[in-house]
Amino acid sequence: MSDLFWIIAIAVIASLFWQQRRQSELAKQYINRRCQQVGVQLISIARGNHKFGWPKGPLNIQTRYFFEFSVNGLDCYQGYAVMRGMRLQEVFMPAYPMVDD
């Protein structure tokens, strides 16, 4: 019985790890696409805090991803994106100056 418990525990942990990796890859794609749409350069992405929950629907992981971007290559601004499960919930980018080409 103890062995079955450990096998299930390892399977659950591996599943959560796999889901988190998929979520991180999707977040990176969404953030990169958003930066391209608004014409800024993506500098870096970092995973922030996690929340587990099921407010409406199945159990999911909500994660905040912080990213830095630049308008002209000299300055740096920080925004964030919130992923709930495998869906993008919100992207926040602070006000930044527009550069004329």
C-alpha cells in the first residue's frame, strides 16, 4: 500500500511539473507575440508566483510571468502576464514612449 501511495505521489508531482513547463512555453509565446504586435523588443521573462485553484472549472495553476521590454534599446520597462491553466488571462504593460521609425 505504501508503494502505491509513492507511485501516485510521484505521478502527480511529475504531472504538475509537466503542466508548468507547458504553461511556461505558452506564456513565452504569448508575451513574445504581444511585444511584436506593439513594436517593442522583449528582453527577458521570469516566472513569478503560483496559485492553485479551481474557481470555475477544473483544477488549474495560475502563474504570473514578469517580463522586461525596451522601446529603443536604451530603456527598460517591466510588465507582467497572467496565465490560468493554458490560457492567457491578462497582459499588463506600463505606459512607454512611442518611437517614430
